[in-house]
Amino acid sequence: MRIPADAIIPPEKLTRYLLVARPWDDKSQFLAQAGFSLDDSTNLANAIRQTAERFDAMEDGQNEYGTFYRVEGELAGPNGRSLLVVLIWLQWNIDGTFHFVTLKPQSKK
């Protein structure tokens, strides 16, 4: 299964979380290795969509809000470097829409 092309990626997930340096659970330095920055968050949104289009989504649990899916794959950065990532999505029970939750580095297997 693939995440639908019309899945929702809230801009604030990028501009207030992933691309901002944080004292705990910082992902901005990881993403900066591939050239992602707060100056152009659309690069990250586009790369997330491309990764979700290229790699299968696997069901990864449920809660009262819906079903979680994980996509493991390569996130291509604007500087030409790719990062191995896990993308987490939630399909809402209320309307069936898919929403981006977060991104994290893929752990070594």
C-alpha cells in the first residue's frame, strides 16, 4: 500500500518541529545533512511526498484516532544527499484522510 498523493502534511510540522533546533529530539541537524532548512520548508514537504510515493506503507498500530502507517525509505535532499528515514502517517478514523505525523532517522538493522 502507498500513502495517497493527497495526504496532508501540516506546514507547522516542518516549520515548528522538524526544521527547528530543539534541545530534545532534534531532527533539524539530521535533515541539514541533506540540505533541508527552515529557509525553504517546501523542499522537505516535497521530499516527504516523493518518499511516500516510492516506498510501501506498513500498518504500525492503532489508537482512538485511527491507524498508523510507517514508510521506510530514502529521503532525497536538495544537496543531492539521501537520508534513510522512517515516515509516520495516521489515517484518521473520522474521515479516512491520511496525515503526516513525523519523520525519524531509520535505525541501523
